[in-house]
Amino acid sequence: MSLLALLFAYDAISREKEAGTLRLTLSCAVPRPTLLLGKYIAGMVSILLPLIASFVAGLLVIQFSPYVSFSGSDWGRILLIFLLSMLYVSLFFLIGLFLSTRTDRPSITLMFSMCVWVIFVLIVPNLTVLLVEHASPIQSEEPYREQARDQWKQYEAEVKDYLEKRGVEGPLDRSNFGGVGARSGVNDYDSGETVQVGGFENEEGVPFAQECYGFKENLRAQYADRIWRIRKEYLDRNPNRQSLLALNISRISPAAVYYNAAAILAETDLGNFLRFMEQTRQYRREWVDYLRDEKIFSSRRWFTTEFKESFDLSRVPRFNEQSEGIGNSLQRASLDIMILAVLNMLFFMGAFISFLRYDVV
């Protein structure tokens, strides 16, 4: 749509001068500001039709999807994105109009218009990412992974010490388990244990296994929080910081400004992603608290598949994503919206001043 706006505007003035119709028009009682404003309004109305058609087509596809439904807030965001798109398209129309008032031939205007579009839409956003990657490279993640592995080694040492004091090597040793058995492993940031026991030869050892797993899993949850802090430190100092730096630098491109503002309004930007991940972290804490309160870690059902009683799911925590309010989204996108609005004003003023001095002969 931005390219289409340039194609609508690049010859608005220069072609009329080349054809000689501009001199005839201005020979009548038509002021130059009125003529320029009329061309802007007419051009924007012409562009508005395909813009609306594209939005309607996209919304129809989504509305017929059985997996997506919009709330009232979502429709409000869609309207804001549409208005933002109009502001973005208007900017490129005004750029084309400004260039048309600075040249005498439409072919020259078209060449400059295409250069501007390629630079600001294709080159600058992609070049910014490459520059940031070289100027502020991401550090190796290996030191953080090593810290995480050290934490899990410390966890395993505490568990081993706990079991040795009780004279066993594993929680299930006294129960002589049968069936599939147990498997555990460590993988950098996370440590998981899969236990599937089909039966026990010694039922008297089951309470001891329950006690051991109660200790192990509570301790595992504590170490998992420590590992997350290590992981978060790496993310904040490297990819997240690099992404924010690239975003701020890329604001010299109107396309990047529009993309960021639209992403904020659509709740798909980096800030919303980080907020969503924090909500999942909070949900995980609720889950762990629930498991502790219900004493699930130390229950028989935690490590055996033979438990036949039904499980009450009514008290299981539910994840409810808390959407960012439209007001907060607008506040975060206000800088980008303001940049687009100011650029619109500057290029309109530039086109206006240039047209007042434009030689129609």
C-alpha cells in the first residue's frame, strides 16, 4: 500500500507541468493551496478504497476460521490499526507529492520515489538488524548454561546426600518396584524426571518413596526458580537488549515505526510477549503451590501408574491470560504514532512550500 501511494502521487504535479495543464489550471481562480489540498484528498480517497478492501478481505478470512473469534476490544484494536495504516499510507503519498513538487519531469520523480521506498521499506529495517548484530553482538550462552548445569549438580548432590543418610541410592529401592522403572536427566536449563512404576514387591517401602519424592520435587522447584533467573539474565543482557536496540535505531524508517506501532496495538510485539511469558511464570508458581498444598509431590500417584482413584480437577489452577488494555497499548504506541503524525505534517508543509514556489512554465 505504501508503494501504491507513491505511484498515485509521484506525478500529481510534475506530469501536469509536463503536459501544460498545470499552467491552465492556475490561470483560473484556483489558489495553489486549494489545488494541492484537493490533490491530496482525492489521492487519499482513491487509496482508501483498496485499503478498506484489503482489511475486509483479511477479516473475512479470519471470521470464517473456526479457531479465531474477536472480542469487542479486539475490534477496537483492528479499527486503531486501520487508522494507523491510513496515517502510514498518507505519509508515503505526501512523500510522493513533495517529490513531485521538486522535479519537472514525472520520470525523474518516479526514480526518486522508488529509491525512497526501497531505502525506507526494504534496506533500512534489514540493515539496522545487521548493524546491531555486528555492533552489539550476542554473548555466548555457554557460561550461563554452565551455571545452570552447576545448579543441577548441586541439586543432585543435595538429593544424593539426603538418600545416603537414609541408606539408599534411590527413592524406590525399599519398595522393589516393577514395571517400566524410572528415568532422569539434565539438559542445561531444565532437569526432568520421568517415573512410571507398574507395581511394588514391597508395599511397606512405598511411604518411604513418597517421603523422598516429596523432598526431591519441592527441592527441584526451588532450583528451577534459580535456573530461570540465570536464563533471564542471559535473555535481558543479550537477545532482548539487542532487539530493543534494533527497534529504536530502525525508527529512522517509517515502515519500522508503523510495524512497531501496529504490533503493539495487535499485542504481538516484544513487550507483550515478555508480559505473556511473565504471566506463564506466575501460572507456574500457582501450579507448584497447588501441588504443594495438595501434597501431590509426596503422593503415590506422583510416581505410579497403578493408582485407580479419580482425580479432582475442580481446584486445579486455570491459566487466564490478562490482556493489555487498549489505553495501555495506545500509551506504549504513542511515540511511534506521534512520529508518523509529525512526518505527515512535515512532508505536507514541505510540499506546500515547494508548490508555492513551483515554476509552472
